[in-house]
Amino acid sequence: MPQEKILYIEHDRTLTYNNGTFVQSSVSDVKELFAGAVVPLALLTIYTLKLPNHLSEEEQKIHVEIQMFEEGKLNNNEEYVIDYIRHDLFSENSYLFEVFALSHAKAADYFSAALSQSKVIDLITPGFMVYESLYDTDSLPKQNDLFIYLGEDESYAAIYQDGTYIAHRSSESLTTLAVETGMDLGTFICNLAELGVIEERYPPDEYGKCSLIQDRFSHNVERLVHTINHKRGLFGLTDITHIYLDFQGNTIPGLETIFDAYDIHNVEVIPLSRPNNPPKELHNLLCAEYLSRHTGKKKLNLSPFGRKDVWYKRESGKFLALTAASLFIALCIPLALSWALADKVADKEKLAGKLVQTEQETAQLARTLNEQNKHFTQYQNEIHTLNEEIVLIQGTQETSDLITQMHLKRRQMLSDVTYELGRYRLGTLQIEQNGSKEMSVQVIAEYQKRNDIAKLMSALYARGYQNVETREIALDNNMYNAVVKVTR
């Protein structure tokens, strides 16, 4: 998978990455390039669940979202981006879902500096995903590998089976380890890279520090091995083939002995590196490589700041067009009725004038009795027709008043629904009214805004509608589609 030039966002730094090189971003780069970032695990809510594999894709997404709010303890008053990695469990006829949720508020706060320059971040992903790009370039064989990242602010390990991510485990950061061993961060990193966890390399008066380092690494390796053993049962994971260390291009002398103590035998710890690049930029470089190779297909994306289509292609644009058309039709109905009534009144006046003319002609032709009778009969018939039309006009007037009242109720109902749709920024494909008491609204929403459909229904209840219920709900092309019936 080829690399593309991208805008790389590292917390409060914005850089342009192009084929292994970082440079300061220009204004045009910020506006035009695909933007990607890696989010710290501490900002994520992570939950694991199982679902049967007979569920459709839409049903899976709905169940995942519901369980994240119920079991994952998400805050109903916050908005989240929810995405997941799905693993097949063939032996159990089920799927294992590793679900990740990122709060819009936390993301906006963490990336505030970058968002002040550009409102778009196309891809946000956890750091343990970035090692996948090492297999894309064929630089690593697809085997059972363990990647260990040691960073100043966070550390974690990622487990890959045959080149595919299956699990991760957080561990203590370099800053935390330095504090626990009583050293400043720079000294701790230097000792770890040069002396490692081999006691003989330390001066006798620093054996105690070495012992503290060994204890902390043993604790973290033990937790990691528990995760590996758990995945053996789920995925049939065999022995670990390689351990790759993402630690500013360094290795840690003696780290193999700690893994050996926990039954991870004969595995060499191999430091990851990139020639001609500053060691401290190694992890950023790996992150940027991954992001630059995933500008199209995104396996896991937690960005709430995605690039928007032009307004007329968005669901909100379609909603505005539909709303404008509905209002236009609603306004045309009373105008059409008014014009029809005016035409009837004019016809009545014309008929009245014709009646006068007929009576005059009858007086002039009264000389002949037979002709008078004939004309009289004819004129009586015309008068009868005129009276019927007068009655029809009166009935039309009454019908017009009734229709006007019904229209006001229908328009109020449409106004209420349209307001609440706009309030929660939900789109519609169809609004259908059945009289003045019932309305069916086909609501559409991006999948991360599904809970706003429930908020819409609650708001309509609050407006005094007798019943608000959803008949069906489905997900198509990452958009929720629900039919909501509202009864006055």
C-alpha cells in the first residue's frame, strides 16, 4: 500500500509528512491534505463483548452501541464516536468485538491546537494499530509478533497473529517508571537503553535501582503474559515469534530474561528503527507511515471531525430542500382554496345577472301564452340550477373553513416535528401526514447520532402528542434509518 502526503497531528503539533520526512505545514497543506492523528488510550472508553455471528451488520452495530452505553458506562449527555474491531470466533459461532468510544469533548480539548488551524481530522486511531503498516510494506513477515511501545506519556503492547492485530495491553509509561525508581526521566531512559535490567552492568551502589527496574518490568510483563495466554484460548495463538521494541531506536539489555521467566522462551527483542531520522521521532514516524497508507480504507476511525461533503450532498442539505418544498406546498393550499372561492363568487354574480336578463326577456315575450309557458319552464329550470349552485357555494365556504382549521393543525404538527428535527440535526427522507392527527417521519442520522432519535421522540412527547413510536430501524451505508409515527 503506497504512502501519501498527509497532515500529521501530534497532540498540539501539526506537521506535513511525506515519504519518511516531517516538515512544517504550510497554509495550503492544512487546508488540502488528508489529516490523521493518534489518540492516547487514556482518552478512550474500551469494552469487549461477544455477539452471535448470525446477526446482520446493522444489527451488530445497534447492539454494540446499546451495550456501550449500558455496560460500557458511557455518559448519555455526551456525544461519542464509537467504532470497533471484530474478530471471528469460529469455534463458538460468534464474534468478539473490541469496542472503542471517544468523547467529542475530550477529542476537541486534546486536539484544540490543531483544530484552531483546521476543523478537519480525517482519521484518528489508537497507537497500537500503527504496526500493521510494517506488514503492508513486506518489511516484516506475517507471524505471531509482540510490539512493545515505551513512551514518555503512555506505554502499551500490541499482539499480532499472522500479521493481524488481535489485542493490546496498557503498561506503565517511562515517566511513571522513572518516578517509581527514583530517577529523573533522562537518566532513567539512558540507564534503560545502556544498562537495561542486567544487574552486573550497574555500579554496586546502584544495584537497588536495577532491582526496582526489574520489579517494575516484571510486573508489566506478567500482566502482558496474562493477556497473551487469554488470547491463546480465544484465537488458538501459538508461541510468540518476535518481540519488537519501539523505544527511540533502542533495545533494553536483558529484557529477554524477564520474558523467559514467564514462559516466553528463546525470543529475541528486536529494536525498531528508522535510519536518518531522530530516535525520538521514531514512534511519530511509524504513526505517520500508518496514517499515510490508510487515507482511503479506514479499519478503525474514531474521528468526530471528518471532512464534510458540499452542503447540497449532505443529509442536512437534503433535509432543508425537503422542508422548503413541504412549506411551499403547505402555503399553496390556502391560496388555491382562496382562488377557488373567488371563482365561485364571480360565477354567482354572473348567474345573478343572467337571471335579471332572463326575467326581462320573459316580460317581453309574455304576449304569447304558449311561448310564455315554454320560456317560463325554461327559466324556472335555470333558477333551480342557480339555487343549487348557490347552495354549493355556501357548502364550499363551510368546507373551506373546515379545511383551513385542519390545515392549521397539520401545519402546527409539521412545525413541531420540523423544529425538533432541526434541534437534534436529524435528517428525513419522507414526511407523511394522515389527516391532522397522524404523521409518519422517516428519520435518518449518522450512526454515532442514533441516540438523538430517542431524544427526538422524547421531545415530541413533551410537546403533548398522545403517542410517539418507532416502527422500524435499520442502518444503511453508515446511516440510521427509522420510521417514527406521531399521533396527536
